[in-house]
Amino acid sequence: MIKVTLIKSPSNEVKSVKATIEALGLRKIGQSRILADNEANRGQISKVSYLVKVEKVEEK
């Protein structure tokens, strides 16, 4: 599992970047989501890596 936190605003970005941020479930700066660590999520995160912070979270 990985924790993704939005740290910068996507307001001045192109539509595809905004859509990727929304697909990750992030809306407000400082908001975090815990996502599965899979190829699809890793690809989305790499596309918007300059807007988010990623942390490894252990599963319970």
C-alpha cells in the first residue's frame, strides 16, 4: 500500500494532469489517499510526481 498526498495545486496544469489527480482521488492540497501498490497507480503517480508526495504504508 502507498499513501499519496497532494502537495501542489494542479490548477495551472493541462486537463490530463487534472484528470489524473482526480482519478487518484485527490481534490484539496494536503489531502491523502491510501492506494494499492500496483502498476496502474504507479503509472498515474509518475505522471504527476511533481504535484504529490508518496510514502510506503504497511498493510494491517
